[in-house]
Amino acid sequence: MKTVSNKTQRPLSVPLPGGKTLHLGPGKTGQISSNAVEHARLKQLVDAGEIEILDEGPRPTDAAGGGKNRRTTIPGHTSGSGIRRSGDR
């Protein structure tokens, strides 16, 4: 997989092989398959400086068991799993 980064200050529709399109907001990134890098229109956007294609490397948080699924807590708020009183129905 490769990572595509929108380098402009406007949303982009990035054409991909097979009639697919990747929609990227300003400064946002998305992933494409490695073989999509050879698509002619994609190369034009890279040459124009509108997008940048980066190699997807291993992430240190994935190997350490962290990752995106870590739960955060907000002081003073409950998760909603408290005991319900009989009068609250």
C-alpha cells in the first residue's frame, strides 16, 4: 500500500485505475494500492505538485501493541454503563 497526501488547500478527487476515485480533503491523506501509482492521471497530479505519494512503512505503535484503538477517558464523564435507578425509566 502507498499513502497519498493532498498538498493543496482545496479538496481533490484523485482518479484511480478501474474507474475508482479517492476523495481527499485539504492536507489529508489516503491509501492506494501499489500498482495504482502507475496510473497516468495520478502521475500528472504528482508532477503538478498537488499530491505526494509516500511508501507505507511499519508503524511503531502497531508493533508495540498500541495503535488507534486505545480508549481515552474524560474526567467527570462516565461511559454510560452505570447502574440505572428504577425511577429513571
